[in-house]
Amino acid sequence: MTTTPAPYRDIVPKRRVERLLPPEGVPINFYIASVGARLGAQIMDVLITYIGVLLVAFGLFWLDVLPMTATFSLIIILFFLVRIPYYILAELVWNGRTLGKRIARIRVISADGRRLTPHQITARNLMKEVEFFTPVLMLFTVDDLGLALGLITTVWVLGVLIVPFTNRRRQRLGDLVAGTIVVENPKTVLLGDLVAKAPARDTRFEFLPVHLDVYGRYELQTLEAILRDPTKGPAGEVELARVTDAIIRKIAYAPKVAPNDRRDFLMAFYRAQREHLENRRLFGDRREDKFHKTGDAPAVVGKKRWWRRR
Amino acid sequence: MTAQSPDQLRSARFRMEREPSWKRLEVLVARADKAGVKSLSYDEARDLATTYRQAMNSLSVARDISLDLALVTYLEQLCSRAYLVVYAPQESIRGLVSRLLTTGIPRAVRRSALPLLIGFVAMFLGAVAGYLLYFQDPSWYFTFVPPDTADGRTPAASADYLRSTLYGDEGAPHDALGAFASYLFSHNTQIAILVFALGIFLSVPSFLLTFYNGLLIGAFFATFAEKGLAYDLFAWLSIHGVTELSAICIACAGGARLGLALLLPGQMTRRDALRHHGRDAVKLIVLAGIMLVVAALIEGFLRQIVQSPELRLTIGWGIGAAWLAWLLLSGRDKGAGLR
């Protein structure tokens, strides 16, 4: 549906987000698969299918159960089947995934938020013929083609390669015809709640509202990331000290924090800050980051380039 | 986990209450993802639907009340996964095929008059040009027809030799015909797919490729016509060519539809037009594929068995009439007019 990226800075690494609106009315996010992953999946598919056919061919010749001509016609049919029909069938049966896509952990979804239709799968894979198979085969024979045809082939290959880079959702020609996008296969990992581990309020540290009015969501979640995945070893101690000092300075926290208590202090601050911000949210005050007071926030950091304007 | 101290954060309590239902969904989704929704029992399928809706609801709430990034990320991913399972295609292949054959393809064909005209005109013009050029200068033949296709059937060949290629065994023993048919099928289908897919480049390459196919036929026809074998060749070509050449023209029409969508998108954006016309275009190429299977079967098995030109003509054009009847008459029920 709408393709606007999340209107705030993201803690997770920058990836292209596609926001779909399923019939339930709750938008969900998918991450657009990188062109590299897709190319990898395609190469993997070609290798798997052709090696498969060659193995079957060797097996048939070795077993020698069929007459020669039957073997030949079977192999010809197989070589045909692993081009377009394989992709169509695989994506139909596995709901938008071929073997290569499974390995690369990507999948095809319908861009309109509804289920993937057989029509879409057929359309996007038929276009593969002009986008991949024919140009690649022609590149192998480029020596015999002569200047004009060689030039046309090169322009063709380049033209087709450029298409995914000209749109935000990285759609190739087949995707454009079918209205599909290729996304990363979501995987679910539920990390424990930092707060649940230490349910009781740590009484050693007392935070006043004035302390908690400084930061917003972005800083809180950055702190969460640091607490969840601290750097190991002595470098971690340095990081902890730096973060603690920065927070103490910024929020003007008066009491001294002993070096051994830094982690506890950060946990306590995280808890208090989260409670505060979540309460503010209930009153409709969504503080995105530390610029929430002045309002001159760099709310959207994603660069908009002229060739991607839509 | 039920230690709900009043001291606990609201969002942490929210998570504790709902977590079992998410975990249940996660298990179900993993199962369905691996072995398909069919592997779930009735109760599990019902649970899948319920817990999916609950998770969606949780996600919506969590986005509002929780600042625990791990939780929101988890719910986002869980909901995306569950969404993909719940909204997986559920049509059976059989129902799909029968719908395509009874209504989908015939209607798509009837909606594509202009592209079909382009496809057939491309082939026809090519044939006429090839025929006329040949009579101007027979050496054109070598320009159009690749040597391995010509197979000795060149302008220099004697009438007797040419006749033998039409009525003889073509040097192919009968048990080799199966391999020949499968070769033809995969070769022709590859060409048809290429003709179709090239249409995206503003339909010009599709037109040219079909035109070239026409040139080939025209020059080929002229070679035989020069030796007084026009009628025999026509019969020889008809038995499978009516189906096979039509299939190429239809593939070209499919390509032309894509190209026309880009050239003349009308009120739609080009992207939308492409998607809209893509629906019928894909059906056209599926039709071409079906016709090529039939053509390969006829060519591999029937053509050399049936030796009389009259019978060849009857079979070829009879099958052509059958195609036409199917495409024009099928799928005309009450709903058709409303589309």
C-alpha cells in the first residue's frame, strides 16, 4: 500500500521497508530483499536445476532402462522444464519461494497486501526469459554475434540490470508486470524484556521528572540495544563509562555513580525512562528523540535522492 | 511468570499476559510454513486464525504503548510470517486449470483483438515479403533460412528431392519421432516465450521476430512453389502449421499487449497499465504454450503417418476450426457481459 518509510530514525540497520496493509487493517513491515541476495538466489537456482538435470541424465544413461530415444526426449523435456516452468511451479507450491530463494531467505509477495495469485507468479517468471536466460546465453556467444548484435545484447543486459535500481522497491521488469515484490523472509526471535528481569525498582537511584524529560524514543532504544548486546571485555567497560557519563551530563544527574554500579545505573535509568515515556504516550505525547522540545528535529533522516523521488 | 508485581511496567505486564498466545502462533506458523496449512488439524487451524488476529491486535497495541524495541520487532516479524501463512494461495491446481480453460483464456483472447491483429499481420507481412523477395533474387533464401533449418531444401535442390522431404520419412525412423517432437516443443515454446517477453520493449522486437518467422516461411514456400509443389507444401505445412504458426502469432499478440500498455497507457499510469494488461497477456502466452504442445504432437506423430495432402489439409484446418470454436464460444455466460 503506502510506501512511506517509518517516519523516524531507526535503531535497526538501514534497510528498505515496504509497508503492507493486510485486510486486518494493521500495517506490517517487510524488508525489501537486496539485489545481491536475489542474484545469489537466481544463480543458486540455475546451479541446482541444471546439476539436477545432469544427474538425472547420467543416471538414465548409466541404468540404461529406457530406449535411447526415450532417454533423449526425456532429457530435452527436462531441460525445458527447468527454465520457466520450474520457477512457476516452485513459487506456486512454496508460496513465493524457489529453492534458491529458500537458501537466500527471500520470498515473493504481492505488493497489494493480498495473497499471491498464480497469475502474478506466471507473469513475473515469464519475463525472466528476457531478463535473465536469453541475455545470459547471448553473452556466452557474444564473440560470434558481430558488432551490431553484440552491442544490442550489451545494451539489453545493462538496461535490464538497471531496472531494479530505478525504483524504490527494487522491482525488476517481471515484478512490475505482475505487481510483486521480493522481500526478506521474516524470522522471529523474541528477546527477553530487560525490565522483566529486574522487576523491582532499584532504590539506589532516584530519577526526577526533570531527569526524564530530556530523552525520547530514539535514545531509549539506543540504550536498549547497548544493554542487550554489550561489548565484551575491557572495551565494554570503556563504552559503559562513556555512555554513563554522557547520560549523567545530559540529564544533569547530581549523585555520584560508582564505577561498579554503572550497569545497574543504566538499567535503572532505562526502566525509569521507559516508564516515563510510555506514560507520556498514553497522554498522546510521542517523544521521538531528544529534539522533541525544540521541534527542529531531524525527524526523517533518510536521504531523498532526485532519481528516487516518486 | 505470573509474578505480577504492581511495580511492573504496563508494557511488561501486557507482554506477560499475551506471550503464550504469541508462542502458540509461532509454533503453528512454523509447522504450516514447513508442511503446509493442510498438515494442521481442525483445532490447530482454528487456533492459527484466532492467534493470528490476536497477534495483529497485540502489534497494533504494542506500537502505541510499548517502547521495548525487541518486543515490537518480534511482533512485527511474527505477524509478517503469520500473514504469509494465512494469506497463502489456496486454489487447487485443478480448479485453476479448469477455470483458465473454460473462461480465462477465451475471454482474454476476445479482449485482445488489436494485439492479435498485430501478431497475425506481422507473420503475414513477413511471409509475403519473403515470398516476393525470393522471386526477385533466390539468394535471399540463404539470408533468411539458417542452414540447419534448411536441411538441403535449398533453391538448388531438385523437385524430386523436395517432394521426398514432404512425403518421405525425412530420414527419421519412427521411434525417433518422440525425441523430435519433444525437441520441437521445447524449442518452439522457448521462441514463443521470447517473442512474448520481448514485447515489454514497446512490442517492436516481438513484431520483428514474428515478421522474421514469416520471412522464413515465405522464402521456404517460394522455394517449393517454384518447383510446382505449392499445393503439397501447403498441405504439409497445414497439418501442424495452422496450430504452430497461430501459436507464435498469439505469443506475439501477448507481447504486443505489454508493449501497447507502455505505449498507450490511456488514463492509467504506465506501471498500472502494465499490470492491468499483463493479466490478459499472460493468458495469451499460456494459450500459445498449449497450442505448441498440440502442434509438436501432430508434427512428431501425425505428419509423416498421414501422407495424402487432402487429409493433411482436413486435419490441419479442422484443428484450426476447433481452436477458433473454443476461443470464440467458451466462457460466454451471464457474467461475461458485465465485465
